[in-house]
Amino acid sequence: MTKISLITGSSRGLGRNTALSIAKGGGDVVVTYHSRSQDADSVVSDIRAMGRKAVALQLDTGRVASFDTFAKTLRAALRDTWQRDTFDALVNNAGHGDYALISDTTEQQFDRLVDVHFKGVFFLTQKLLPLLADGGRIVNLSSGLTRVSAPGWSAYSAVKAAVEVLSIYMAKEFGSRGIAVNTVAPGAIETDFFGGAVRDTPDFNKFFADMTALGRVGVADDIGPVIAGLLKDDNRWINAQRIEVSGGQGI
């Protein structure tokens, strides 16, 4: 039976690359987007062009109150598109960057980071558990900045560290259902993240490239296939792990 993966924030960047990597490997995808419906539709079109099935659903991972409605919409999409009541893998990828020194961080910035990157991951996973098939997979996205520090990323890195701990507890609590849970922690990547700063700002790009053993920052193609690989049956015994994909950043 074809596996169905749901990837939050998959209209662009790492989420988009992960969705396409899954489709290339023969899987189907539920794409979610915050506001870029046209980008999400483009991803769906690319996946369908590979002969796979895909749908795009709107989701704000920072609004827990919307999760009941999203779960109902997802359930309907699964039945209409796949004639199933469950999906096989959840990739909690959606997120944003917010740069500020501790002395300058506002409560609003802090709360939004917590809501999207931690609270949203916790409660979306909770809400979708009844729809996640036994023997399924969960991959939570973290950051290389939980292991090495860079001034200005304290709040972002702290909530990502919380996700890493949460992943371990998820693996323990969901293990009775055969669900494996892992964290993928990318290093600096050239995407639209944080306004495309790593991609478009030469000094910023060089700063992280100089920190990396392979002498460059990453691209989406360095990350998506790794996440897709963790969802395959061949990797069923990888569980409760933090997997850094950073080219050797900060060693």
C-alpha cells in the first residue's frame, strides 16, 4: 500500500523539497501551507506529474484552536483522495526565524516562536494521532543551533531544543503503536527561511560556510532526501534520535 506523508509548511523551502523527495520515492503527500496557496498548488502539480497523489490544505501551525477543523478537513481529504482513514507519516516542518539578542527580544516575538515551533508541534501531533497509522513515522525539525550558538538566535534555538526533548518523549509514548519519532536538525540552509538571509546575504552566508567542515552552507537538496529516507521501511529501527544534517557545522 502506498504511504501517505503529511508535511507542514511544504509550499516552499525544506518542506517542498521533502514533499518532492517523498514523491520521487513512490510516496503520496498531503501538503500544508500557511498563506501561499499558489506555491502549494505548484508542489501538488509537480507531485502529480510524477504519477503520485497529493492534496494541499491550509494550516496555521501557530493557531492551536484551528486544529480541530484541520483534522476534520484532513480526514475528508484522506477519504476522498485515498479512500483511507489514516496517513503514515507526519513531518513537523513549518516554522519561521526571528533574530534578536536576548536584551532586545520582545514577548510577542518569543510567544510566536513558541506557538509555531513548540506548542503547535505538540498539539498538532496530539490532534492527528488518531489519524496516524500504527507503525507510522514522525519527524520533527530542529536546528543545528541547538548544538552551537550564534548570538541573536537564543529564543529560536531554545524552542527547537524543546522539540528535541519532546521527540524523545513522543518516541517513548508512541512506541507501543510502533510509531518511530526522530528529530532532523539542519545547519544553515539556502532557502526563503528568515527572508532568505543565508541565501541572499553574502556576509551571512560566509559566516556559516566558514563554520562548516565542508566549506559551504547547505541547500534544500541536502535535507529533503534525508527526511524522506527516515520515513522508509528500511529505516524502521532508527528511533528517538537527533540527526544533524549540517555538513559538519561548528565542529
